[in-house]
Amino acid sequence: MKKIATKVIHEGYTPEPLAGCVSPPVYLSTTYIQDGVGNFKDHDYCRTSHPNRNMVEDNITALEEAYGTAGFASGMAAISTLILTLKASDHVIVSGNVYGGTYRVFTKVFEKFDIKFSFVDTTDLKNVEDAILDNTKLIYVETPTNPLMDITDIKAIADLAHSKNLKLCVDNTFMTPIFQKPMTLGADYIIHSATKYLGGHSDVLGGFLCCANKEDLEEVKFIQNSCGAVLSAFDSWLILRGIKTLSVRMMAHQQNAIKVAEMLENHPKVAKVFYPGIKSHVNYDIGVSQTSGFGGMLSFELKSGTPENFLKELKVFTLAESLGAVESLVCIPALMTHASVPKEQREILGIADGLIRLSVGIEDTEDILEDLKRAIDCA
Ligand SMILES: *Cc1c(COP(=O)(O)O)cnc(C)c1O
């Protein structure tokens, strides 16, 4: 089997026969000719399937070693479609500190339809076991979590889920298939916000839902076609192009993040560092056993000073929501990405008001370190 650095570039598209374009054309047509009634080639209508969307879906399927993939207009559309496979009174067990938007859609939208959610610390298998009810259908895990980088043992949860006839979904946005392949560890579904590392350039919104088997994929595609939050032609094209450099980008993100984590750990003005790649990380051993890398996301707390003063001094890091693109970004989760999580819930999760999250970009390492050191000194 081809290695992943080859797959990111070649899977999903071979030069088309008409003009032999090495880079795929963007197919804008919304409908397709039929030889006779109902007798079409590969596609009949663009909401159902589309050449550019199929290319990027096939690429992700190969990278994640999935059975198949559906491409959505956003990560949230992919997550919502997964929940639409359930019905009223079904129960879902969810990692405690999931992405803020995931928490919001589960509690503020789907609970209205009587789907039940229990948020538990999935880093401890016992918590998951205790939360299983007669109506539990799905376990939804994010690993590492955002912004504290908690790590859940995917294989252990997959084994537990399957022993109870439940399905397991893993949000793989942070690690990407370059570092973590949940389906090889037993996951039934994988979620991606392609807006982050897959796209990689802060210029496209998208999401994917990968399925491990034919029945699940057919159900997901049926709901996708019925509800319609599909990935557009140009966005499919942009994400496929972004993925071509995923392998080199992830290595560069990680190289810089390791250097930043080491610097922060040894800095007298830094109180705590959360990065899966440092030995002091609580879940370091599980992380090492299930991933081939640690990614480019980390968080830290200052001993003294204020995040506001720190932010004012930064020149390389940009204050912004989102993550996973070439440029370094900084955010204050309590005020930004996790503002939709109530303060009491944030405190339970350990997301301090002063927690600073970094999405370490691929700029020059020295420039990144210098920027952070200066801002910490001025904080
Ligand atoms: C951003 C994000 C999402 C939501 O994706 P959108 O593309 O913004 O809709 C879901 N999960 C994680 C981990 C994310 O970072």
C-alpha cells in the first residue's frame, strides 16, 4: 500500500482524458445529461453527488482507511448529519471538553428533538462504562480535546462500544490522518472540520464524515442528500489542493510546536503547558501508543501578568478564532472558542479564564519563539 505522503497528493484524481489536466478542473455544472430517462453516467444532480466532491471524498477515504466519506459544507454539518442517524430518546456519550460548537449543537439544537447527551471525561474508560444506558447508541470522542489536549484511548473505547453494540465516532480534526487513524483502532465514524488542517490556509469551510462500512455510508449519504448541507464544487477543489501539502505541513507544525512547548515548559513565568508531546502530559503514554505524532496545537497558563498584555505584544501570532492553518494563531478559549460553554461547565473542565491557546503555524521557528518570549516578558 502507498505511503500517506504519496496518497495525499494522488488519491481521488487521475488526469481526466479530455485535456489531460494534472490539476482537476472545477466542474460547475449542477446537472448531467441522461441517455434515456434515468440513464445517467456517474451523476444525476449535484446535491446527490458531484465530481469535485467525489474526488476529495475519495482522497479522505484513502487517508483515513475508511469504507467511504461524505463531504459537507462545514464540520458542524458533518456532525449534525451524524446525529440525524439517531432518533428521539436515543442517548449519546460525549467527551467532556468537546469543541464548543459541538457542545452547542448537541445541547441547544438536538436536545430539543429529545436526543439525550451525557458529557463525561472519556480519558477514563470507567466513566464511559458507567454512563452507558439501555438507550445509548453512540459514543462521541474528541482526542486530543480542545483546548486542554486530553487524550482518550480510542481502541479501549472502541472495544467497549462494540461489546455493548454501540458505535464510536472520533473527531480527528486536531491530529489529521497524518498522525492518527481512528478506524484502524476500531472507530465506526470519523469527523473532520476540513476548515482546519485539511484545508490548511484559512480560506475554506468544510467538513467530512467517514464511515467504516457500507450500511452506515448509505444512511449518511441518504441524510446528506435529503438535508442538503453539501460541500460545494470550488470548496471541494480547494480542500483537495490543500491536502496535497498536508503531510509536509503537519510535520512543520509539529516541529515548531515541540520547540514552543519546550520553551514554555522551561519558562519561569509559565504556570502550565498542555501539549500531548511533552512527557509531563497526563496522557502522554496513551498518546504515544495511538498516534504517530502530536500535532501543532497547545495551550498554556501564565503564572503572572494578563493574557491581554501578552496578546498586545504579539507580532507573528494573529489573534483569531480557528486553527490549523499555515499562519500562527492565538486565542483565549474562555472568551472566544468556548464562550458558548457556560462558565461553571468551563471550570469543571479546567478551562481557566487565563488559558491561552496557540495554533502553531509553519513560520520560521526562531521568529515564533522570539515572538512568544517577548510577549510573555511583557505580560
Ligand atoms: C472547528 C471544529 C469543528 C467544527 O467545524 P466547522 O468547520 O467550523 O463547522 C468541529 N470539531 C473541531 C475539533 C473543530 O476544531
